[in-house]
Amino acid sequence: MSEIYSRPLVIGIDAGGTRSRATLAEAAPEDPTGRDDAAEVVVLGRGTGGPGNALSVGRTDLTRHLTEAVTEAVPEPLRGRVAAVFGGFAGAAVGLGPERGHGLALSCLEDALAAAGITAAAVGVGGDTEVALASAPGAPADGLVLIAGTGAIATRLTGRRRSAVVDGHGWLLGDEGSGFWLGNRAVRAALEALDGRGPWTTLVDRVAAHFLPPGLYGGSGPYGRPDPYDRAADGEARARLSEAMVTSAYAHPPTRLAQLSREAVAAAEEGDAVALGLLDGAADLLAGTVRALAPRPSEPLVLTGGLLGPDGPLLTRVVGRLDGLGLRVFPVADGGPGAAALARLML
């Protein structure tokens, strides 16, 4: 890496509902096409921090999370070589208003860079879907993006600006097929099993373990494990467990609910029929979100987020439901390389 000390560098930020990622790359790699935006982004460093949604994370926390990601990604001797930084933030797309995400994201990113000792760089911010699309081969300016992680949103971008948006309405009013949605449905399925309104599912144990303190759920705890085959004898125990689940679920922030999506996935991998149905339902919703954008044959479609990245549990399901549309599908792990590609365009 010694020769890199003399070259200008760029940083790409991908800040979502679960974590913030920083990617360090060269500002001007050699590219035989002569197009810097088409050149492959070679990652020189990576860093992570806490959640980066510009609509739900406060200024102090957002700045701290970005600072953590940047300082981890960029070794101190290289920070003076950073020439441009671009950040893609959930909730910061142009058009939402300066106080509803874009302006806050820009201010927090500038403060985080200053805290890391990076002061001479050009800085820009946009939405998370912008950097996701730019992470596809050739950094396309036009195409479709579906993000499904903590939340869910689909966007059509034209000239690197969003021209249509479907969903992304948040955990209470939308984000269908997301981690929020799966977590919510997992709790509902567990409550329905305990109430006798639905089939028994291993999600009962998983949801109880997720929300109840260690030692309170089990054979000897106050919320003992009920017999799934004896509803009459365990009626009181089931009622106590249901009430404890509901009370705890309401007491925690919504992100705690989204974390339950991992339990739904694990239960499905073990063959739980209820959990398998939840994953299929999430895939149906996400495929419908893409179809609402009226996709055209041969358009690029980037799939990203914890549920849809290259190893995402919903990737195969969603791709199968979109088969026949003729889309060029690109699963990407995160939008950091795309953000770095957009940072290059600022120079």
C-alpha cells in the first residue's frame, strides 16, 4: 500500500437502518475505457458503525456512528489524502426536505469527517438507493433498486436521481417484506399459537427467548414452556406467556422487532412450516413492490440489504418471483463501493 500514500482517495458511505458502512478506495484508478465511473472500485479499507437512517437516528448518535465507520476504514496516515466523500443514507434522498434527512445527513457526515481529521474533502450525500444502483457493474445511472433489510423500499432511478418510489413508509405504515415485517409477523404467529388461533410453531420459543430475560422462560421460570399439545391444561401458562411477550414487545423500540427476522429465518431453515410461510409471504410482497415500478426488459435491478444481498435468505425467493420480466439482476452486499464510485464523480 506504500504507493497509495501519494494518490488521492475517496470514501463511500452506505448508512442504513441497521448499520453504517464506510469504504475507502482510490480516486482515479486506471480504466481502459476512460470512464472513471465505469472502473471497478478496488476496496482499500472498510469500517462499520451503528445505524445511519437520517430520519430515525438523532444527530449525536448519527455523527458518532459515522465517525466510527470512517476511522475504522481509513488509517490515520491516509486521511490527508481523501479528496471526496459521498454518503448514501436511508431517509436522505433529495426531495425529502433539508430537515427531514438530507441536511442532517450532510451535517453529521461533515462533523464525523472533521472528528476523524479529514477536512479537505468535497462532501456530498444522497439516498441509499442511489449508492446501491451505483454498486452494480459499470455504475449505471438508470435502473431499479430493491432494498430489504430493517426496512424495505424500491426505487427507479433516472440519471442517478429517483424518479419513482414504492414503499419505504416505515415500520408502522409500510416496509412490507422487511425485517420489521418479518419480526412483526413472527410475534403474531407466536401469539396466535399460544391463543389457539393458529398452528403451533417453534417461533413461540424463539420469540419468548428474544423478548424475555434469561431464566424467566423455561421449565422452571415464571413463564414456563407450555405443552403445545395440551391447550386446556396449559391455558393459564399460555396466557401469562402471551401477556409477557406483548408487554415486552411494546416496551422495546421497533428495531428490536426487526431483529426477530433472524429468528424467523432460522426457524424456516429448520423446516418450521409457519416460518416458511412468513418468508414466502415476504418474498411475495417484495416482488410486488418491484412490479409496481413497471419494470422494463433488460433494465438493471440491484437487490441489496440484509434479506436480499448475495447471501440473503429471501434472494432466491424474490428472484424466482421476478423471473420472466427480463431484468438484469445484481445482488450486492452493500452500497459502499457504489458510494465510492459516486465520490469519484465529484472530483
